Amino acid sequence: MKKLFAVFTVFTMTLFLAVFPVLQHGHAEAPEAQETVDDPGQAAFLSIKTRAENGDIAAMAMLGSFYMHGQHTQQDHEQAEIWLRRAAGQGHIEAQGTLGLLYAAIPFSEYEKAYFWLSVAADRGDMNAAVLRDRLSGYFTEEELAAIMEQVANWTPDSPAAAVPDTSPETSETETPAE
């Protein structure tokens, strides 16, 4: 009886492991398309990356954070910016705050962009972003703050204004900053 129970348990677990990806994603991957990954962190990274590439906004934010902190991958601030901007531009509050933090930090030190994204996140309820934004306010004149806050007021997810603002004098007020 114990032997039969052991065989049944192994069979059930094998079946579960074979069916679980289908239940989770709605389809099975071809065996040759599956990557063999021994590190669970790397497997999580690859899963998040696939979801982000397929348009999952929360996965985009998480992938950007992974790149920003070098978690489960090499630290890459350019990739962090790309993925965080995609998620932030679509309205993901945590990505907006994290993008603001990224712009405030070295190697970027782009305080106008940092203040913009921290303000967007703060206006949507992110209290940590509000604290960081307020700390940055001393870097600006009243006129600069007013110009940034006007851009924040006009920002909407998925709009051309969702691009990171450029408050430099070279950019006219009707020009949308390049992504």
C-alpha cells in the first residue's frame, strides 16, 4: 500500500508540474522554447521580462526596478529608465515614484525629470514620492517649480505629454520632449 501511495504521489506531482504552466499562462510552451534556469531568481527575472515584453504594466515596473537595483541581473540604469518610463507613462504609480528616484540619483541627477515624476506619483497618493519631491524643491526657483507643476497638471497616462518633460530653455512650450 505504501508503494502504491508513493507511485501515486509521484504521478500526481509530475502531472501537476506538466499542467501548471498551462493553467497559469493558458498554453504550454514547446520544450525547445523553454529555457533551463537553475537559479530561482534568474527564473523569476526571465518570467517578469517576458510578461513586461508582452505588455504587462506591473511587470514593466518590476523589471525596471530589477535593472535599477541589479536584482537578478546586472545593474543597468538605461534599461531601468526604459522599463520604468513605459510603466510610468501608462499610469503605474510605483513606477512613477521609482522613475523619479532614478532621475534624482547618480548617474542621472536630472532633477527636473525627478521632480516631475515624483510629483505625478505624489498627486496620485504616493506619500514617499511626496517626501522626496519636497526635498528636491530647493533646487528650483519658484518659476521653475511653477513650470514643472503645470506639466504635471497637464499630464495624463498614454498621452504625448506622458513623455519625460524637458524644462530646458531650448524646448518650446508646444514641443513634446523626445522619448
